Amino acid sequence: MVVKEIIHKHLSYTSIPEFFDGEYWPSQIWYCLRKQYYSRISPIPMSLESKKFTTLGTIIHEFIAETLKKEESVRVESEVPVRIPHPNRHDVVISGRADDIIIVTVGKSRYVVEVKTIDDLESKRSYLPRKEHIAQLNLYLRAYPNSKGIILYVDRGSFEMEEFEISFNPDLFNETIKRVEMLHDYLIKRELPPPEAKENQDMKWQCDFCEYRAKCEKQISSNNNNKK
Ligand code: SF4
């Protein structure tokens, strides 16, 4: 009980991340636009459940990076900085420390490995890799041209793994840039985006882990009442 309380106390301590106007993190761009808006305009700390979830992800990522480093023939870098200026707008940049990728160099070949932890890999195999994960890796492939991409899914419970090779896709890159522009414009205008994840079957799962769910649903019901 004593130990559990100490661990919970440390897990519960979360600082709210500081965002800079016009700077968008590669790992968040494919989150629901409304959630990203809330997290910048009226942020709340991460819940203990979400913190546990991300902590396990970090531990697995570190283990995989450390294990790869033991292989003599490969060079491994993790937590690398990424900066991709918007192709046309000087006020927008995709930037951040890429916590969930590992750069693996074998001879002249470079691999950008994105590690994603997942529950019950077996039951989810049929819809992997997820588009938002491909899009995130696609950004890193833009930052590391001529690299091969690998998404490595790791089951949090069984440690089963599945990997997918991904090549840079310019159309998907443009789609991601459009999302950044949309979010940027909503933020500048202080206009709440639609509840994107609720309206999109493939993104709906995000609502189950969203700290802003109560606020979002209150807003939806208030909008519905106003329409009556
Ligand atoms: S509850 Fe769902 S739709 Fe609403 S902000 Fe969160 S992720 Fe987006």
C-alpha cells in the first residue's frame, strides 16, 4: 500500500505542456482537432489513467531503444528533434522532440522506427497500421529523407509485436499539412472545431481516452438545445 501510494503520487504529478503559437507536434496532429484546440486554449492535466498508459508506452519504447543499441552493427538514436517548416506559411511549423521514434542506421540504410504500444494486438491486427500512425511516421520520413519507415506495434500485455514497412507518401504529407492549417486557423479565430473524433468512425476510439470528453459533450448538447 505504501509503495503504491508513492508511485501514484509521482504518476499523478503532471505539468501541463507549454505550446507555442504556430508550432505543432508531429505526434498530435492526427488527434481530434477539437481535442487539440482544448489542449491549447483551456488545458487540463492528464488523468492518472492516461498517465499510467503513457508511462508504460515510454518504458517499452526505452527498452526497445536500449535493446537495439546492444546490436553492434547498428547505430541507434532516440528522442530526436524534428522541425518541418510549412511549405508556404511562415507562421506555421511542425516541430518537437520525437519521443516515440528510434532512428536505426545499418550500413548505408536508415530506418525511422515508430514504436506504438497497444492493448490486445491479436484482436486489432486487421485494422493495423492505423492511418494516424502512418501519417505521423510519414512526417518523420519527410524530416529524414531517403529513409525507410517501420511502425512497430507492441502489445502492452503479452509483448507480442507486429511491424509494418512504410514509404514516404507525398499525398498523405499534404493531407497532414492541411490539418495543421485548419487547426492553426481555428486557433487564430478562437473558433471551436467540430467534434471530429465523434463524427468519424475511425477516430471514435480517441473519445474514450479524451480528458475533454465531458466539456465536449456539454458543448454538443448546448449546441443541440440552441437548435431546438
Ligand atoms: S470527446 Fe472526442 S470529439 Fe470530443 S474533443 Fe475529445 S476526442 Fe474530440
